[in-house]
Amino acid sequence: MTVMVKCLSHTPLRGLNDPGVEVVDEVDTVLAQARAEVERFDPELIVIFAPDHYNGLFYDLMPPFVIATAADSVGDYGTLPGPLRVDRDVALALTRSILDSDIDIALSHRLQVDHGCTQTLEELTGSLTRYPTVPVIINSVAPPFAPYRRVRKLGEAVGRFIGGLDKRVLVLGTGGLSHEPPVPLLAGAPEEIANFLIAGRNPTPEARAARQARTIAAGRIYGTPDCHLTPLNPDWDLGFIDTLVEGRLDEVDTFSVEEISSTAGRSTHEIRTWVAAFAALAATGPYRARKDYYRPINEWIAGYGVISAEAA
């Protein structure tokens, strides 16, 4: 068993509302380096912790955690559509192992996933099907949320399972860091919005295009006085990165959902995927980690970061 971890921010606005060419080139260089490392590692299995943005999961049944034995990309924001190469047998075995660890997790035999899962797969492997993959979706957008200690325990359960495999395993965390795109809340929502949040699967192309246009419009004014959304918080981002890199995972147990939402933005809770990824690695033994990149990028509504880790 050998484990590599990569945690990356994702943004639906890459290529749709880009910053200057210098920043784009800078990020492209970092991603190319990360992809080269993945290719050298040549994983036999990818476990990807990812959020959903009301594309696969809705309030008609909103689990805190769900694992997929089969998954299809909805192809939002220009990401690749179609099926992922999910290892059904490993996904089922992992589900049983997680449940045996006293962690409740939902199971899907037909899950729709969005850019929160697929963008990072594309960036690091060039495909949705190059390597056998097991998607684990952590609710990070639709409150109420499971406490962060439960996310850490989920990651540890996954790590114990991985530790029993004779495989090279790449563990991915995708999302974050500080950001607040225009994602509606169910509380107080107009009936039309509430109906979408409860059961909005498979929207029309026109509805998906309108949703994309709203996000692009928010990106164009994000971080300016005209924008009412919570601004990026580089200090918070860098502090969180240090927490993971320095192995202080027990500190996430005290994270406050309300404080993070007000300090760094409501969608910052996608860092749950990073917590789970590092907890999985820590469950296999000591690790060494590094910060590969960080930059606040208003045009992408993202505190954009990349961190890596492996066994010490």
C-alpha cells in the first residue's frame, strides 16, 4: 500500500471569467506539475472526496456522506460529461468497511456528479476514465452540515480501508478554499428556488445556462464594493493549509460551521473534502506534506490552493 494525497481548489469559472494571463499561466504550471506527479505515481485506485452543488444531491434526500458504485458527470461549466470509471467492487467493500467503523454513509448505484468532482479528475488525469475511481461525496453546500469531527472520522475510516489494500492509492480532496458563489439557501427561498433545491435534478439546458450566467456575473464583480457576497480570506486559507500540512488534524474538531461561513464564505465548507483526504492519509501512518500553491483569485471566486502529501 502506497498513498499520495492531492487537494486542489476547483472553480467553475476557469475559462469563463479568467484573471490576467499571468495568473492563468501560473495556475496552469502548478496543475501541470501536479499532473506529472500523478502520472509518475501511476495510481491503481483513486478515492476522491468531493462536494456537490445541487446537481446530484437535493433536499428531497440530502445525506451528509454518500459513496457511489456508479457515477455520471452532468458536464456542467464545460467539464466532461459521461460516466466515471468507478470500481464497483471496491466501492461496495469500502462502504461495508465505513459502516463497520460506526460511520453512517449513504450508498448510490447511480449518482450524478458535477464539476466539484470531475474538474479535478480532468486536471490531474486528463480523463474521467483513466484510473479506477471511487467517489465519496461530502455535503458541503446544503446546511445543516455534519460536524467537522465526523468528517475527520469518515476520512480515518477510509484510510483504514486503504491501508489494507495492496495498491497505489491516490486520495483527492477537491473544493475550497474561502469562497462564496451565489448559491441560494433553502431557508427563506422563494417557492421556485425552494423547489429547485428540493428536487431540481436534470434541469433544462436553458436553466443550466441561466445558472452559469449568474455565476459568471458574480465573478465579474466579486471582491468589489458592488458584491454583497463574503470576500476571500487569504489569512484564513493559509492558516487552514498550515493545519493540514503540519498534521494538526485534531484541531478541525473544534471548527465552527457558523464562524467559517461568516469569516470565509458559506461554500468554504468544501474544505471538508481536504480534511477527509488528510485524515485518510493520517490513518495509514505519519505523513509529510507541502503547500504547492496559493493565491486569492476574485475572478474565480476562489482562494485557490494546491497541497500535496505522502507517507513519511
